[in-house]
Amino acid sequence: MLYFSDIGLEFDEPPKLLDEQPKQALKFGLFNLNEQQLKILPRIKTADIMVSSTSTPHPEGLYSVEYFGPTGSEDRKERYAYIDLKVPVITPIFYKNMLKAKSLYQDIMSGKVYAIYNNETNDFEPSDPIQGNTGYSFFMKHFLTLQFQETDSVARSTLIKFKEKEADKIILRHLIVMPPGLRELRVDKNGRVSEEDEISVLYGELVKLTNYVGEAYKTTPESYDGVAFRIQEKVLAIYDYIFGVTFDGKKKFALGKWGSRSVAYGTRGILGTLVVDSKRLGGETMVHPSQTVVGMYQFMEGAQPFVIYHLRRKLFDRIFNPDDMACLVVNSKTMKSEYLQINQAELNYFTSRDGLEKLIGKFSMDSLRHQPVKVTGGHYLALVWRNEDSVVIVEHTDDLLSLGKGEISPMTYGEMFYFAIYENAESLVTQVTRYPVGSLGGTYPSLISLATTIQSKVMYEKDVSGGIVGKMLRYPIKGESFFNAFSPHTMHLGRLGGDHDGDMGSVNIFMADESIEEIKALRRTRHFYISPIGELTYSLGNDATDLAIKYMSDPRRF
């Protein structure tokens, strides 16, 4: 049985490593391991998932068969490992409360601010480069003698009590790693990794950082200040991910899974008027009865993991380099590409799950959607070249020489998100519901038609050499308003019991392959279209169309 606490995890039995492992009860801390536990747990030494050029899990990696047992076995859900941090790290719960008490501490640790340590007050005070010092090693040198002054702040009181009662748990040297059976990994038919769980990505980044720390750390720790601070921040990110997914915020594990009826990434919005932009019946932009038009923001809120994955795949993995804290951007003054160093906070904003969820959330602001995407110092994330029927993402301005005549502008938020998802968005499916469900048809599965601006344009995305990447059926037009609703096809509107006077409904998007295939299989069955009494389940006939036909065919009009 598994128990969570703010400090660690406890298990009725120890995580299994070897068949001969003793069965007596042990207490495993999530962020604190003793010598006995370190002897029976394997150490993760590399961030490599597979042995180079093979489909074999690396024997010292996060998915090792030697460490965790054969692929598919129950052992892979129970066996743990650890990462040697190599530098002293402040336990995350204490670190978070410490930063709430005084932001100066983080500025010192990151090397942004110089300070002196006052031996009388046992606290840091801002200073200058001549008299003061800065850096992770300087802060940690005085950390254990650091005293926090009592105030009315709950965070400050928590900090003081924790330091007094749990002093032996404040400094970490090792981090326990979850079993691979709890961390999803997808491999394609060629044995290459196609998708990795967020927690495994964080573990891998942490291992890479710790491998930078050499023996010289023992004599000159200040030379590793930058890496040490990033290790501290990465441990915090792992803590936030684990407890964010379990207990805190919107992703509560216990309450969210068993104490509520909410749908993960569920979206609720206004039933909008059907967008009809096809110039001919059966045209490529025509909305079919099997589809529901979903606004881009509503889609992104309802399919956040999908959107995050494709933002990284299509754009951010090429632009941002976490290893050297650099990114390739376009200088907003010279309009030339250049590499810039960025801080950890901005890197997290464009690469971490939490940061990208915030980025998606910002798209709710109408005023932002046609604004250029900017990074450090107001520089542009990328440029977009376009002519009458084609667009090209320009990451490096040297590529403009081969593109010829066309309009060039900074990539906007609307373009960025559409570039990322247009190729795959309509491969997902949704369940449309209007509560309360009063009749057959009040909730039904549907395919998706992704909408951008109310007036949009069919364009081809091309690469810098002119090759076609994909066909974009609704490329957003600058200055046009975005569609901020979802529109069931007219034939579903009557059974939903909805109209266009502000009625609300839900579109819950399915992202798992199994769920998508199940709905597509259902749509191929007879009972999806024929009701139990032998009538058509869905029809174009409703109050609106009946009234229109009545007046159009009224003989008194002729």
C-alpha cells in the first residue's frame, strides 16, 4: 500500500530489486534515502533510453531491464532506482516555502544578486560585487546557520518549524526514481521512442545535469554554481510534477479521481452558429454531419497533452536547447537570426508542461491572438513567409534567400498554435453533450472540424526548399476574429435541445488511440444511425429547417 506525504512516501514493503531482497518493512522517503536503502537500489547513470542504434533499453538507464525487470512484467511497476544528485540540494517543500519568505535567496543562488552574510542576524543582506558574493555554493555555505525571523506569515512559521524539527531531512543527496511501469513510454514499429512520459523527461534532464558534476566539485564547488542551481530547480520541478498530479491544483489525484465527476481537460462553451465557408457542396472545407466545429482555443484547452506534444515536436524542440540554455530567435531590430542565452524561468515557460499549459491559457485573450510571439528581450520566436497559397516557417533568416518574393512577418500566437496542431487535430474525436441529457441524441460521439478565424484561407505549408509539408484548410487571417465556441452540425441541434440564444454544451476530446478507434468503430455500426424503434437517429429536420422550408414552399408566396 502506498502513502503520500509532503516529505516522502512510505511503503508497507520495500520496493523490490532482487528476488532475494529481504521482505522486512522499510520506510522509503521520496527525497531522503539512507545507506541501507542505497545499497539495494540501483543508480541511474545515463539519460539514454536505448542503447545507441538499437531498440534495447540501456542497462543503466531509466527503463533498464537489468534494474527493473523484463518488459511487461509486474516487477516494472514495483522496482525503484535513484539518482545521485552529486551536490547538496534543499528539499523541495522547504525550498518552496523559503522562496515565499524571501525571494532574495533564489536570486543569490542563481547568481543574479550579490550579498553578504550577516553573522549577527544569521541572514543574507543585499550587497555589491566588491563587498559581496553570489552563487549557489556561497548560499549553501551559510544555509544551515540561516535563521528566519518570526512574522505573522504562515509560510514563514512553517519554514521555522520545519527547520527545527526536520533538520536532518532538509539537505538531499539522492532522489528516488519511480518504477518504469508508472511512466509511459511509447516505441514505434522501428523500435524508436515516439513518446515519453513527462516525469521521465524530467528524470532524464536531471541525470544529464548531474553528469556534468565532476570530482573538481569537492575542491572548487563555485565552478559548478550554474549546474548546481539547475539541479536544485529540476528537483523542484519533479516534486511539483508528482504532487501537482497527485494532490495540488486542478490535477488532484485523490479528490480528482475518486471524489468528483469532473472530466480531465473537459471544455464547456456556447453552442455557436455553424461556420459555413465552403464555396461548393462537398468542398474540402465543408463541415460534414459527422463533424462538430470546435474553436481552436476550445480545442487546445480540451486536448492540452496533445497540443503540448505537437508544440514541442513541430517548433520548440528545434528552437530551444535546454542543455546550454540557448534558443534560436529573430532579432526584432535587425530581423536577423541569432542565438540567445535565456534564463531557467523562460526556458521552462516554453518547454515544461506547466509553462506550456500557461502559454495555452494565454490564448484565451483575444487581444493576444494576432500578436507576435516574443522571447528574451522582445525578440521574435520565428518569422512566417507567405504568398498567395503557401506559407513557410522561417526559423533562420538565411533561408529567406531561397524563398523568393513574398510577405514576411513575425509568427503570431494564432499561427504558432495552428502550425503545431493542424496536421493531426482532426484525427481526434469528441463526445458532445448538453446537460441535462433529456433524450436520445443529447450526447453523442463526433469527429472534429478545427476552426480558427471566422474567415480563414486554404494554404499549403511548405519547407524552405519548397516541398509541401501539409495542407491547411483554415489558415487564420490576420485581423479576423477567432471562432470562440463550438458548433454541432445542424442535424444534431434538435436532439441536443439547443439553439443559439446562449445555450451551453460540453465537448470532451478523446486522445487515446483505443478510445478513438472505439468511437470510429461505433460509427460503422447500424444502431448508431437507427433508433430502437427503427427511425433515423439523426436527421436534418428540426424546427429551424422545417420553418424555413415551410415559408419557402408556401404557395401564397407565388
